[in-house]
Amino acid sequence: MIGVHVTYVRCASVRDLHPGEIKPVRVRGGHELALAVIDGRVHAFEAYCPHQAWPLKWSEAENGADGTPNLICGLHGWRFCLDTGVTIDPPSMDDLAVYPTRVTDGVVYVGLPGNL
Ligand code: FES
């Protein structure tokens, strides 16, 4: 989201996130997201797969072979990079929307485009 104005909105408490789990959240405005923690970093992404809208809370988040954080959809196994949203496998398919995060005083904030 380079060059896009974002507004950070509160979406979860850090203590509610656990490595290896994917937490669905609904933020201000009704936007549905999912959160995953990999190597201590919080990643935020769309709640549904861009392929056939599978709820990504039923997926796996892990480091890929190259060390980048990956999400593997639980239905057909598409693999996405959680840093960029790019579809790794199969390549050149619809990408996953990912969002910047920051943690302040134990609260996770997600940057969404525009003024909310
Ligand atoms: S619904 Fe996610 S890969 Fe098909």
C-alpha cells in the first residue's frame, strides 16, 4: 500500500494471539480481517481467500522455505506471502490483500486504506 493513506484501527489484544493460530477479527466499519503471528510479528490480511472465498481462519501460517511468512489456504493449498500478499503457489494468480500492523501497549492496530 505504498502511497496510500491508511488509518490505523484497533483490532485485537496481543494476548489473544498465539503462534500457529489464525484469529478472525471484525474492525470498525465491519471489515473482516484475520491475524497471524509468525516469529513474533503480527500479520493482518483479508479474512477470505481470493480463490474461492474460503475462511482463512482455517488455514496455516508459517515461515516458507525462503524464510518469508506464508499463509497456506486450508481448502486448495494456495500459498501467499504475508509480507506482500503475492500468491507464491500457484504463481500469477489473484493476490491476497495484506495490511500493515503495529503494536502499542499490547494492542494490535491495523492500517486500512482511507479515512475511517
Ligand atoms: S479457496 Fe483458497 S486456495 Fe482455493
